[in-house]
Amino acid sequence: MRIIMSTIIKFLKWIGLSIGLLLVIIIVTGLIFRLFSSTPQPPGELVDIGGFKLHINSTGEKNKLPTLVIEGGNGMASEYYHWLSEELKDHMRVVRYDRAGIGYSDVSNTSRDPETIAHELHALLEQAGESPPYILAGHSLGGPYVRVFTELYPDEVVALFLLDTTHPDRAERIKSIPSKSSLKFKSMVWMYDFQSVLGDLGILMLYDKLMGPILHREMEGLPDEINRNTVAFLNNGKYVRAIGKELEQYHTTLERAGRVNDFGSLPIRVFTNALRKIPDDAYNKYLNRGIDLREQQGESMKMQKELTELSTNGKITMLDGDHLTIFTKKENATIICKSIIQLSEELQSDLSKQNTVNPSKKIIE
């Protein structure tokens, strides 16, 4: 009996040592990969807004038209909005940027609540020499962020473009995200924290080299060069950690944005894919799990239409694509950009007429 127990203990020790040695090899190899990997240079500039730097990429000459500022979705770096910038840069000023920890921007210890994010964007625009009036374009979770920005700086925003943005009631009406207090939601946030550690150790990069990306963020329709440039920060722990920090504030963000529900006559243009066809196989697969995708789709469409009711000047446009390809595919980006140009010119024309009829307040005084 003693011989058997001794053999089992030796075997378990051997397994433990083997696993430990394997982990050491993986970590060392990952760190080597990270140490010697090339870091792409940001296509814009890094601007210090007080203790950390945010990446901003501005294109197009400043002119009489408003400046377009793009606010990405959760974890969506500025690179992904390539076609919006390319299609507009010959007509107007376009600003793309990365929130703290995302893309090329530094990590910050500040809260990821929407008011903090709005204030940081405002500070970035000022420090970078940009000036209003602004048209804000928000994609996905960027929609709630631009709603809060508009409430905080109403005199600087002349229009909102909402690209398949998140409705403040989405968590309750679609139940795509568990409640904030649930173990499932806390586990989702914890998984990002865990993956961020793997990124810090270079293990995500090693896995990417051997097996392919854990975080698949190559976007259909974007140039290969853009998708290649994103690989470096996709495997970086700070990027994954930033996604988790924004997700942790998800319910807070939606609740805060929901308090901003009357924009008067501010032009609001909604672009969505909410009525795209759902294949039968995908529908049946999720239905077996108790999820009715077509019922959710109908509710999503209702919510997108409700976004147009935030203003007396709201319109909705349906695009052929999904949550991402409505702007990563050039043909969809072209439709959005034509609407931005048209509205910008109308706003400028209205402003010129007002200035002709009514001299500036300063002149009157």
C-alpha cells in the first residue's frame, strides 16, 4: 500500500512540475514575443489632457462646415472608422480619437462613466486645437456617450448621427447584458481582467501567432493595412482591460444617457441594420436556447425608431449590413457620409442666413 501511495505522490509531483515548467515556458515565450514585437505608430498624435495622453487623428481642412467628431463603440478603436474619415476629408474636418486605454491611447485611472468620458473628449478637442460647432457621430455604446456630451456642452453640438447605437433601455428590453448585480455579468467583467493579464504577459500575442486571434476584430470591408495595424493593440493587456472597464460601467452609462431624452429641434440621424434577414439555422439555434432573435430584432427596430423621437428633427435610414459593416463597408459609409455632408451644408446655409438677418450679439452690444 505504501509503495502504491509513494508512486501516486511521485506521479502527481511529476505532473505538477511538468505543468509548472510548461507555464514558465509559455510565459517566457510570450514575454519574448511581446518584447521583440513591433509597435505601429499612431496615424495621428498623442495629446496630454492632464496626466495621460489620448490619441486623436484629425483629417480634412477646417472650413465653414461643422467638424465631425466620431465616438466609437465599446472597445472600438478609431482605426475602424476609416471609411467615414476617407469619404469626408475632402469636404470637412473629421476627428477620430481613442478613449483611454483603447487603441493608441494611454491608460488612465479615471472612471469610465459617460460624464468623465465626455469631459475627457472635450479637453482633448480643446488641447488639440479643434473648435465647435461639432457634429457628433456615435456608434453602438458611443451613442449614449454623445448624448451625454451634448447635454454637457449643448452650445457646441449642432447635430447627432447615431450609428446603430445602444438604446438606454436595451439591457431591460433585449436582455443582451445580464443585470449589474448578477454573477454572469461580474464573470464577464472578470474574464476581461483575466485576458488583460494574459495580454500583459504576451500570452495573447503568442496564442495569436500559433492559433489565431482570441479577439477577432478584423473588420469586413476595411483595407488589409488597417486590419493589420490593429493586431498590436488587440493583443495588448491595456486594451482588453479598457474594454472591461467600459463594460463594468455599462448599466451606469445607459441609465445616465436615458436621462437625456429631449434634444428639441437638434437634427438627429439614425442609421441601423435592425431589419436584416436572420437565417433560419441561426434563428433555430438560438431558439433552442430560449432566445427568439426575430422577436429581439423587432424590439431593436422599435428602439432605433424611438431614437429619432428624441428630437423634432429626427430621421432613420436602413442600411444593408450588420452592427459593424454598416460603416466598415465602403458603400454603407458612403451613404452615411452623403447624409453628413448634406446636413452640414444645410446647417451652414441656415447659419449664414441668421447672420445676415441678425448681427452678432457682440456687435449689437
